[in-house]
Amino acid sequence: MSKVHLSLILGIFSIITPYIGLVISIFGSIYASKLLCNINGPKERKLISAGKVCSVIGIFLHTILLILLSFSLIIFFLTSV
């Protein structure tokens, strides 16, 4: 498995794994950004870009998930009096 494929795998796992996906997506995004500076081939560049896009989507989804979870906990504790 090459570094290019690892970037894509981290991006995909960041979307499908709950709660830990935020950490995975941050690592995947940083890893893909570092790889984009060093790779010149068009096929590798496409795979790295796809991994970075998946990582950014994972960051967005898990941030929304944490915000909704926080609001639901706040509402639960405020209304359970």
C-alpha cells in the first residue's frame, strides 16, 4: 500500500467511523496536504485530492454531529428539572 492510497483510506474512514472520525479526518487532511506538495503524477494527485476531499467532508460531518449532540444534551438537562 502506498502513501497515496493511505491518504484516500484515511479520508474514507473519517466519514464512516463515528466519533473517532474527527481525529482521523484531521490526520487525513494534514497527510494529504503534505503529500500534494511532493507528488507530480496526475493519477496520484487525483487520489490524494479525493482523500483530502473525503477528509474535509468528514471534518464537516463530525463537527455538525458534535454540535447537535451538545445542543441535545443542553436541552435535555435544561428540561429535565
